[in-house]
Amino acid sequence: MRKRWFFIAPLVVVGMVGFAFLFGWVVMQLWNWLLPPLFGWHTLTFWQALALLVLCHILFGRFGPRGFHRQHWRHRMRERWERLTPEERERMRQRWGARCGYGPAASPTPGSPAT
């Protein structure tokens, strides 16, 4: 078993580096094909495209297993919702509705113009 890992580990590293270079090249080609003619922006070098790809992963990507954070959040919210009593659920729905703009209209305050 140990011998197998000795051969597979370098292949995994080479594959990851290969995919990084491939995606960097694709980002560079797409950027240089679309953005300079459309908006007059500068073209990118390969290393700038690779850095842009890393930056996008940091800003918009997920760290850890794919989708773990979203699924974990949904699971926690579902558990909390199930622990609420029917009265608490109704109050929560009303609060969400008022906050999101689809709840009952607020009564006009004195001195405010009627619509």
C-alpha cells in the first residue's frame, strides 16, 4: 500500500499544477479575447491571469469541502426552526416578512402623509 502512495502522490501534485496552469491559460485567453476589444482594458500576462484566478478563488471560492458551509448552515437553521413552537414560528414569519417587505403594511404614524 505504501508503494502505491509513493507513485500516486507525485502524479496528484503534477495534476494539480497542470490544472492550475491550464485554468490560468484559459483565463488569460478569455480576458485578452474579450475585455481589450470591448472595454479597452490592458491585456494580461499568464502570471497576471493566474494571480487573478487565485484572487477570485480567495474572494468568491469556498475553502474546505465543496458546499460544506452552505449545507451546514441550512442544517443548523432547519434544526432551530423545528425546535420553535407554532407561535414562535408565526412571529418569526412576521418579522421576516416585515424585514423583507412582504409582510403586513405598517400603520401610518401621526403627521405622516397618507398614501
